[in-house]
Amino acid sequence: MEREQFTLSAEQRKALFNSTNERSDNILQKFLLGSFVLGIIMAFVYDTWLVAIAVGGMSLIAYFGTKKLLPESNLYQYVGSAVLAIFMAQYIYQLHGLFEMHFFAFVACTLMITYSNWRLQLPLFVIIVVHHATFAYMQFVGVEGIYFTQLPYMDLTTFLIHAGLAGLIISICGLWGYFSEQKIINDGIRALKAEFVLAENLKIAKTIKEGDFDSELATNSQDPLSEALSEMRQFLKENVEREAAEKYSSQGVAQVSRLLADINTLGKEIGWEKYIDKILNLLSTHLNARQGTFFMLNEKEEEPMLQLLAGYAYEKRKFIKNKIPFGEGLIGQVALEKKYIIVKDLPEEYFLISSSLGSAHPKEVLAWPLIADQKLVGVVEFASFNSFEEKHFNFLEEASFRIASTLANAQAQERTRRLLEESVALKVSLEENNQKLEAQADQLKESEQALRQQQESLLDANTELEAQKQELETQKKALIEQNEEIESAKAELIQKAEELEASNTYKSEFLANMSHELRTPLNSILILANILADNKGERLSDKDVEHAKVIHKAGSDLLTLINDILDLSKIEAGKLDLLMEAVGFDEVAKDMEMMFEHVAEKKGINFEIEVDEKLPNYFESDRVRLEQIIKNLLSNACKFTNKEGTVKLGIQLADSSANFKNENLQDTDRIVSFAVSDTGIGIPKEKQAKIFEAFSQADGSTSRKYGGTGLGLSICVQLSHLLGGEVQLESEENSGSTFSLYLPLHAVSADHTPNDDQSLFKPSIPQLKNTDRSNSTILIVEDQELQNKALGQLLNRHNFHYSQTFNGQDTLTLLAEERKVDCVILDYNLPDMTGLDVLKEIRQIEGFHQIPVIIHTAEDLSLDIQQEINQYTRTIISKATQSSRRLIDEINLQLGYEDEEEEIVVKKKPKAKKATKTTKPKISKAKKTGSASTDSTFLKDKHVFLVDDDMRNIFAISAIMESNSIAVETALNGKEALEKLEEGLEPDIILMDIMMPEMDGFEAIQRIRKMEKYQSTPIIAITAKAMAEDRQNCLDAGADEYLSKPLDTELLLKRMEELLKNS
Amino acid sequence: MTQTQSIDFSKGTTAPGTRVSSQPRIISGLTELFRDPEYFRLIRQEIISYLETFSHPKVWHVGCSTGEEVFSMAILLQEAALFNKTDILATDTYQHRLIQAKNGRLSTRMLEQYQDNFKESGVKGKFEDYFNTSAGYLELKASLLQRLNFFRHDILQGASPNTFSCIFCRNVLFYYPPEKQVQILEKLLDSLSPMGFLVLGRVEDLRFSPLKKHLKILRKGYSIYQKTSF
């Protein structure tokens, strides 16, 4: 408690001193009266009446007068003090300066102490000092007889001693007075304090009595009683609050229970939703919540959802979501955890918590799960502007459990009820159906009756019909007879058709056989003529060699003729399948240019190609067949045109109104024409129609002059029909002719769209898919002479033209001379410069910026050099066993040739024989094409077992083998071959003809493979049968290789060498 | 691989409405050393010697599983003295298989089978030249193992990692639906240098594939192809 609060007011203070004052006043009054009386008595002794009465009387009057006039003031006390000093002076005067009278001053001082007011000493002191000083001064100045006295003169020292002592006495008395005063004041304050605390405690007690536990009370912590009281109050407060909370909870629960008890009656009466609404209202009101929502678990959906059923103080449409999945937002989280969540200190943007209670800014939001039997029934959420407290939770705990249980029960009941209703409804509808059925049965009975009547009348009609039926039956029999006749005619027809089919097959079989029969002797002729022309033994005269060459040429022509016949018969038999694809006009033009440039150059005629710009880039056709026609027409044109003449191929949009025989062309208005015109001999009008017939030329004598089979144009016409077009001829004798191929300009169908913009496999050069490799020239740059030659032979074997250089400088000079080169094989290590430098230079030469260059290297190039090379060419080939294969692969790819070999043949069984160590093939002088010898001595002294039924063939092949120092053993058919092998023949390689009597090649090969000894002996199958499936059949039978007649002797030797090296 | 041979993932196996991931559900990890020795014989005879003509061959094993095929190829390359200049990348979708593969360890349970395969593949030398067998398991020699690169890579999602001279993708395609197969094949082709080899599983025949025209078959019945386009 602060001191200030207990400063005393003037009145209080006065009151404190009342008793003291009274007591002292009483003493003083008596003392003053006594003093007056003493003065009178003194007057008797010293005859000072006047002084005694006047001064004493005046003093009394002053004192009592002041006291009377100003009773409230202390002034009279001061007057009293002064009067006491005056009395002392009076006595001193009356007794003529009796020294002892000074003691009166001490008495006065003491008297003043009783007032407990040190200030009262002051008037006494002042007057004594003034009085003594005045008299001392008067004495000093010489006034005599002041007190009629005998008192000695008072010097300064005496005065100071007097004054000092008087001061000391008065000071002590004043000090005592002060202590006394303070004591009184302190006592007074203490009393006041005690009184106050008491009053406070009384007040606390009173509030407790009145049951007020909350009002702020000033409790004195120094006062134990007060503290005890406050503790008592806290205890009482908690008790009362607990009781209130329990009461709150129990009341709420009671209300809820009452409502829940009504679920069946009230729920039905007002509807489920309103009932839930009522529950929510009750909860919200009881929780003093501002808003509330009620979500029920909805398990009907695919995923359990919380469905909003009721809202308190909130319009439903304002709710953010009516359905909330588990885990989403507050509600979903509560549903997931099955524990309540309270959110306090909600942010302003309360939306961020996706609570169902929208945009309001409540202080707290509480979401509470409804759980019955540990299963979630629903979630309630409340928002309040107040804080949720313990009692709310207690209440919700209890209430939610009851609500949840009741709702769960109700739901279960509802389900049961619905099932019951459904079954009842089913029963009712069943009964209805039953009734309907009965009614129908009745109806049926009636209609049955009616039917019976109808039937009777029908019976009558029936007899009538019976008669008609018999009539019909007779007609039917006649029809059946006719039918049978037709049937037998049909069967006959089918049989005929089958016969036809068979004869067709026979025909193609015949053709195949015939081509075999024709090609086999032809094969021998060609090979032998070649050998003769070679004149290895130098025994023939030049003329003989010339004859041999003529024989070879004639044989070749005959072979072409046979091929043409085969082609034509295939077309006529409908066996030629077309491969429709996108064909580019430019590509066709380029192909033709490549093929005929040389021919024209050689013959000294001009060759021009013109492509109409109005044409699209592509059209749909069979490219191979199309080019076959144009090739044929062009080669005819070249054939019949003399030196200085002109051959021209024009590709353009044709006039659709022209006169076409072909229906396809009549129907379409987009037609392309490929016109081949020449300035040759021309064809007379009357012969123009005839020349399209097979084996016909304008003049029977022309064939002798110009060569050719006369089948070309027939094939062209047939092919043009196949492609949906036709060939027309315009010609004038001696001024030239124009053959025009007209084809419908079919747009490219989606299947055949050329994938130009497919970045994936964009070819850098057009895929010519040419097969005539002799159109391409490869430049070999290699400083090692042997290697250079070997590469040349490799290219030769694959029918490429090639040129050779041996260092970098020559290469660049050669290329700069604009020699026709399509691809360069460049050795990396050249004597004068590195391959990389040569490569860089080549790229500088006009026309060779893009030319394919293949780097061929024996050493491992570092990655740096590789990367530098790769800036100029992609292809680097390290010299290794397979590098020749890769070289050909890469050249084919770069120049767009088809692969020659479809697949690589791998021996299925491991070779028992040890691979013979091969010496590097010794390379002899490169031969011109067609040489029937190998450049290698590898095959020398090898043993070949030749199985063929045709003696001519045996003779021809033996001749080749012998000229290469290869030993030959022969057998005339499969059977004989097997016998010889069983006898112990050990050939290095077997050449097996397929078409043989007794046992054919397939069977023979299969049998040989079954013999353990010959499982791995290389076998090359040889057949003239130009049918596609043969190849696979041969390989399936166990052959390692397949070659067709007429035999390319060089290829045969090469294959033999390869197979023997591999084994 | 033809359409008819492919497994139809759109039917029957999943309930309607459920999400079907583009990942095949099970990718078999079945593998062994020189699995299908005839295959490796062919690879040894044809591919390895051809790879010698590449100055810096690169080999990619797609779906390498636990590495047996990678080890087999490494052995063939080592035999041809080609191993040290060849870059070998092996990828799989499943990390745990890669971890196993990186160990270079194989159970000895199949040792006999492995040795038979090894012999039948025609590899010269001894099995022990390439494996340590002392510790209760087979362990690829460290000189081989340390040059093998195993990485996690999803052939469907991931980009092509490089241009390769030879890509193995055996018995991976048929776990994917046909349209994904085409996607994967296009990616593989794109990752192949011209004249590079694509080694597929035996049944994964490209005869009827639109991509056939960019490839030639090395040997029928083996599904080993060589890229003949740019």
C-alpha cells in the first residue's frame, strides 16, 4: 500500500491532536491563571501592582481572547507560548531581575513540549531572545535602572551564553515536541491503515458472500488474511465454473438427446434435411457459434464424400463446396483423421483455408467429426467470434457421439425400411402382374374359341388349296430337272476352269523348264565362247577369236530374247505384280539421263530430256515397269537414230481430249505423257500397226541391221495396259517417230506418300535404287599398289567402274579435270599429304562439294582427327577383315544402289576343320570384265565335286576349273554323287545342279548334310530355274550359296573362294 | 514384330477407368550369359568383325537388365581385341537391376549352363579368362567391368543418347503396345549409324514393319538387322 494514500488531511491531523491539545490546554490554562495569581502575590512583596495586573491581565486576555475568537486555529497556542515568555519577563521585572526567575523559562519550555508541536517553542524563544537582547543593548548604551536592579552589567559573552543555552534548551524541547508530534501522526496513520484493510477484507468477504468471483479486488499482499481470502475466492470460482460447464454440457446434451429421441417422429414430420438443420441449429446456438455446417458421409459415390446437409446462419448457395472428398480442406482432414481440428487466429483471407465457411472472418473455426462405433458418420463445422473452450469440447464430445450413433442407427433403419418397401412394392407389382395374366388368360380362351371357328373355315379352303398344290408339285418337278441340268453344266464348267488353271500352271512350269532347257546349253556356249575369245593358250588366230566373240554376242542376244519371252509370257499369264509407289518425275528423268547419256555420246547423237513444270512432283505408278517401258522406247529410239540425230524424252501433261482406246484414259482428264521422239528412219504408215505385234519390226530386214528381238514394243504395250495406259505412235518415214506413253496421272495415295519431310531418314541423295552399277565410277586413292589393285578388283566384282590414283596431288588434279567420279575411297596415309588435307581440298573443287568420300585407314584415328574428318565426311572405315564388305555397303548406300545380297549365310554348325591359314591373295594384273579366271591362287589345287546331268555344263565348268588349276570330280545325278561320297571322295567344295533326273539337287544336298563327314563341306547350288522361291529352297536344303544359270564364272570363283576361306 | 504377335494391352487386363501407365506392367528380367548361343555365334561371326571397320565402335544395350548380355558382348569384343576402343552403354528402366549389373557378379547356380553357352557361342579361350569364380559367385574381370557404363534410361521417354554402331534391344519391344513399339524402333533407328546393327529378340520380326525399308536383315530367323539408310 502506498504511503501517499495515507497522508492525513488537515482535519484528520487536527483530530489526532485533539486530546493532546485538550490536555495541554487544560494545563496551560491553569498554569497561566496560576502565573497571573503569582504576579499578584509578587506585587504584594515588591509593590508592582500595575505591572502584575496590567501585563498579567493583558496576557490572559490575549490568550483567552484568541482562544475564544479563533477556536479552530492553533494561534492561541502560539499566543500561549508568547504569553509564557512575557510572564517570565514580568516576573523578572517584578522581582528586580532575580536571576532564578530564568527557571521559569525552562518550565515554559517543558509545558510547550506537551503540545507535541515543536513550532510552539519558537514564540517563547524569540521573545526571550528579543527581551534579553533589548535589555542587554539598553544596558550597553547606558540606560540604567531598567529592572531597578542590582544585576551586574551583562556583557556580550554572558549574553551569548544565555542565548546559546536558551537556544539549546529550546532546541531539545522542540526536538522532543517534534518526536512526540511524529509519534502521534504515525499512530494516527497506522490506525487509519488498519481501519482501511479491515474495511477491504470486509468488502472481499462480502463479495464472496454475494457469489461475485470476477470483480477486480485490491488485495493486500502483505496481509495474510487478505491473501487467504483471495485464494478461497479462486477455489470457489473454479468450483462454480466447473459446475457451470457441467451444467452447460449436460443441458446441451439433454436438449440434443430430446431432439434425437424425436428422430422417428419429428424426422418424418419435417423431413430429414430440416431435422438435421434443427440439430445443427441446436448445436450452433448452444456453442454460441455464428455459423455452422453439417456434412454427412456419403458412401454411395465412387469415392466416399462428405455431403453438405445443413447450414446454420448461412445460405447454402454460398457454401464453397457441397461435396468434399476425404483429406480436402478442414472438413476432409477431420474426416480423414477422425479428430477435431480447431483453427485459431484465422487470417484475413480465410478463403485460403478451404473451409466450407466462405468469406466470413470468424475468430475461430472448429471442425468436429461425428463418429459412431469408430466409424465416421459426418463432420460438423462451426465458426465463432469467441474462442471455443473446454466446456464446448466436452459438450461436443458427448453430443456428437449421440448424434452420430443416432444418425448411424437411422441410416441403418432407413436402409432396412427401404429394402422392406422395395420388397413390398415388388410383391404388389407381382400381384398386379398376376391379375393381368389371369385377365390375359381369359382373353386367350376367348380368342382360342374364335380361332377354332376360323380353323374350321380354313379347313374348307385347305381342300381347295390341296388341289392347287398338286398342280404346283408337278411344275416343281419339271424345274428340278432343269436345275439338275444346269448343275451338271456348271460342274462341267468348273472342271474346265480347273483344267484351264492347271494348264496355266503347266504353262508357267513349261516356261520355267523351257528357260532351263534353253539357258543350260546357252550357258555352255557363252562360257566356252568366252574362254575361246580369251585365247589363253594363244592357239587361236585373230579370226578365230573374232568368231568366238561373235558366238558370245549371238548367245547374249539369244539370252536377252529368252528373258523377253519370259517377261511377256509372265505379263500375259497375269503373273506380273505391280508395286505402286510414289514416282518422282525428276527421278525418272535422272535415271534415264544416267542410262542413255553414254549410249548417246557413244553413238554421237543428241539426247535431251524435258520435264513439264506444271506436273506435280510425284504420281502413283510402278516405277520399275514405267522405267522399263521408257528404257525400251529410248533404246529403240537410239537404235534407229543415226549420228548427229536427236533423241528426246518429253514428260508433260497430255491433252485429255486426245483419242484414247484405253478406258482408264477416257475416264480421267489428268493424263501424263512420256514422249520419246527421234529423228531416225521412221516407220511407214502401213506398218505402224504391225510393229506392236510380237517378233515384228518394220522391215523384216531391219533386225539384221539394228539387232533386237522385236519383243520390246510388245512388252511396252502390255506393260502400259497393266499400268492403266497405252502407247501411241506418230511417225513419218525418214523423218523420225514419236512413241508416247500415256498414263493416268493418279495423285499419290496416302500409303505411298514419299516421306520427304521425315527428318528421321532423310536421304542426302535421291534413292535411285539403280541396279546397273556400271553407271557409277569410284575413284580409289591408295598409295600401296597391291591394295589399290585389290580394291579395283573388289569394285569390278561388284560391277562398278573405277579409276585409280596413288597420291593426293594426282587425285586433286584428276578431280579438277572434271572427270566423272561418283564416290572417292580415300586412304588416310598418303605419301604426299594426309587424307584429311586431301579431303579438305576435294571439298573446295567445284562439283565435288557433296561427293561421297570414304576414308579408308589402317591405323586407329584419334578422336580429335575423327571429329575433324567428320566435318567433311561421315564415313570412316578401318581396314579389317570385313572392310571390303563395309566398303561395298557404304558405296551402295551413298550412291543409292540396292543390296546385291539379301542376307548373309551363316553355317549353323561349328566347323570341325581348322581354318586354313590363308596367305594374302597374290594379285595378278587386273583383267577386263568377263574374264573366266580368278586373281587368286587360293583355289589352286582345290578339289571340286561337280554334280550336273548336262554334259555340256560339266564340260564348260570343268574347263573353267581346269584353267584355274582346280581339280574336278563329276557326277551325273544326286544318286551318283552320294555313292561317290560314300566311297570316300573328299572334295573341298561341291557344286550341285538342282534339276536332275533320278535324284534332284534338293534331296541330294539334304542327304549330304546328313552324312557326318560332309556336314560342313561348302555346297553351292546351281539352277536355271528362275523362280523366286528356289533360292530359299536351296538354302533350306542346306546349301551355303545359290547361283543361277547362266553362270557368271567370276562370281562362281569368288563365291567358291569365300566359302573355302570361311570354312 | 508384327501386330498379331504383340500383346494387346488395351483389352481385359485392366478395369475400365483405371489409369493405364505407358510403362509396361512387367518387364521380365530373365537373362543369362550368352543366352541363345546361336545368336552370339552369329554376332561373333558377322557383327564383331564388321565392327572392326568402325574406327570407334559404340554399342548400346537397351533393357540390359542385370547385365548378362552386356558381359557376353564385352567378352566377344575383348576376344576380337576390340573392347578397348569400343564405348559400351547399357541402360535399363529399373535402377535395382542396374545396381546389380554394375556389381558384375553372377550367381554360380547357372555356372554349367553359362559354360555350355560360352562354348557353343564359339568364343575361344577359357571361361576363367573372363570371370573370377573363387568367391562363391562369378565376377566379371575388373578390366572388363570398369569400361562398361550402366545408366538408368527409359527407352520410351528418354532421348537418344548417341549414335551407335550396334544396338541390342532383345525381348524389350514385345512388352509394349504396337504404337509404342514403332516409337521405340524409330528412336533406335535414329540412334544407329549407317551400316550399324540392330539386334532384336528372335520373335521381334520387322518383316511387316514400316521401318523395314531402312534395314536389311542379316539372317532370317534371328532378327538381326543392318541399317541401310542414312
